Amino acid sequence: MKIVDLICSPGKTGFYFDDQKAIKQGAGHDGMFYIGEPTTPGFPAIRIAGESISVMLILEDGQVAFGDCAAVQYSGAGGRDPLFLAKDFIPVIEGPIKEKLVGRELDSFKDLAEEFDHLHLDGKRLHTAIRYGVTQAILDAVAKAKHLTMAEVIRDEYETGVEIKRIPIFAQTGDDRYINADKMIIKEVEVLPHGLFNNVEEKTGHNGELLREYVIWLRDRILDKRHNAEYSPTLHIDVYGTIGDFTGNDIDKMAVYLKTLEEAAKPFQLRIEGPMDMGNREDQMRVLAELTKRLDDEQINVQLVADEWCNTLEDVIDFAKVKAGHMIQIKTPDLGGINNTINAVLKCKEYGVLAYCGGTCNETGRSAEVLVNCSMATGADQQLAKPGMGVDEGFMLVNNEMNRVCALVNHRK
């Protein structure tokens, strides 16, 4: 089966592009808008609608395979590729990329994905969002050519040896951490609530007291409101380095505080994402590895999740090697081609670290569906419900795709 044509269409994502630099410099809020002038190149305003590009591959038999190019909320920040606007990048995809894809045989996702993930035009590697969407489309095309699910293609080509089955879904509340947590409890989300504890003064507390109060509230809310006594979710809270902020990044103080959170969360397993932010990659790996070991040695049952300074496939491998965290978030759009996400999950498993297939609220329904297949085929330990910040929509998309894939795979057994 060959690709005979390529067509693009512009789209919207499930959230927004935000100028992180301007926000950090103190931009004010007016409803959903930010007040002030943008500072990151390419931004016409501090907050703008997120954009995507659907890449559609027309196959010899008339089938259409597609994937969505998308970038994270804070595009252009922290060394990331520039703001991803459809009008700027459709000509690239419909030009030189189309020329290289049309006529290609669809006998191997792995080979084609590696080729286009590492493709250079005018001496530069393709934007991560393009690599993300084009490799999604290639995976879908190979799956359609072989009449398999995308998960089965990955399982077979990468010889993962895993059983394709449901994996835990992790939903995020955004700032609406009470009402949205209720939504998650009603729908029995396996991992919750993220929480967005990104500020010491207003959210975590100068001694961590506000975070601890929230963990107690969440524990009690689940115990009181669950309609199934067997529902026992994992509590996963992202603290954006704020525990390190109020403890001075002191290992002893952080361990003592995390012990209090363990007690507050019981009987539920607790995960803390990004406990500290050391300001650079090497120190982050070192301190996170030390704190992980300390918790293990003292049998403090809190699992740490690597986030800050762990952005690329190479970062994931390096963090996993030294066990900087019990779990690593794989930021799928930042890795470019989805072949890198697949390899990242497999590397985490190789080094005995839990793999969290993450991403961004600023993706699309299509990218979420494709990445579900990647997670299931590699045996990831957790899959982010995405896109958006409304809980219901992202959880629905990921949950339903997961169940569809299971049903099809089981039907073929």
C-alpha cells in the first residue's frame, strides 16, 4: 500500500498558547485574557487560541489516515521551538514533506517515523509539532494498510511483548481543583487530580499547610462520595517545585514534609510531581535522585514524578538511569515524533522506572487518540486525559479510544 497524496487542514486545539515569559513578568488577568504586551517572539497577544494542523494521507485504496500537529501551551519558552501557527507551517508540510512522503510504501511505521523525525530542511530539523503530527499520520496509515489497530502495529514492530489492555488514566483539574475533582470521583478516574499547585503563597502554603489541607480534603471527599467501595484512585499532585521553595530544597526537610503528606493521603497511594526545581538539568537529576532514594530507604510511601528539566528522549533516559523519580512524565509533543514517545516508555521500563505518557492540555482529540495507542502498546503505567482542562471531554476521548482498541484486539484473538 502506497501514499498517493497529502492534504492539510488548519485546526484548533483544546486550550491556548500562552506567553510564559510575559506571565512570569507579572501579566494581569481579565477573565480568560491576560493584560499587557507579549514578550515572546511570534505572539500577537499574551494568550491566543491554540492552533493545530491535520495531516491527511490519502492511500492507494482511498482510505485516509491522519494525525494532528500540535505544540504545548507554553510554546517558544524554555528552548522550545517557536510558536506553532498553521499558516506558517502548512506550506512546509504541503511542500517538501509532501514531496518526500507521496509514493512511499507503508510497510514499516518504525522506519518511516525515524526518517521523518530526523529529517532536515535547509539544514534545520523540522518543528517538533510537525514531527509529532506527521508521525501520527504515518502510524495511522500503516495500521490502515495492515488492517490493524495502531497499538498492534507498535506492539509488533517494536516487539514490546506486552498485552494490549487498559492502563490507568490521569485527569487534571487546572485551578478548579475542587469541582473538577468531584467530576473525577463520579467517573472513577484512576489517577487524580493534578491540582496545579504552582504558587507557594496562594496554593501550597509557606509551610506546605495548604497542600496538606487539600490532600486531606481530597482523601475525605473520595471516601465520602465514592459509590463503589473498591474505587481506590492514586492521588497524583503536581507542585511545580514549590515544596523545594519553602524547604530551601533541603533533602531532610522535604522528606519530613512528604511523610506528612503520606499520612494525609492514606489509604490512597500518593504521587508528587516536580517536588523541587533546581534551575538546571544536572542539579535536578541529582537532588531528585537523592530524595527518591531517601524516601525508599525510610519507607516513606510517596512516589516522586520527574517533570522539570526532563523534556527530551535523551532527558528521559538520563533521569531513568539514575532513578531521578519513581515515575517520569513523557511530554509527548516536546519529544517530536511519536517514535520518541514509544522509545521513552520502553527505556523507562528497561531501567525500572514508571512511565507516565503525558502531553499537554493544548493538543487535539486526534493526537490524544493516537498517543493512547502508543501507551497501550508499550505498557505505559499512566496516560494523561487530554486535551483541555474541563476533565469530562479529555477523559471521554482517552477512555473511549482505550476501550475501542481493547475491543478490537480482543475480537481478533
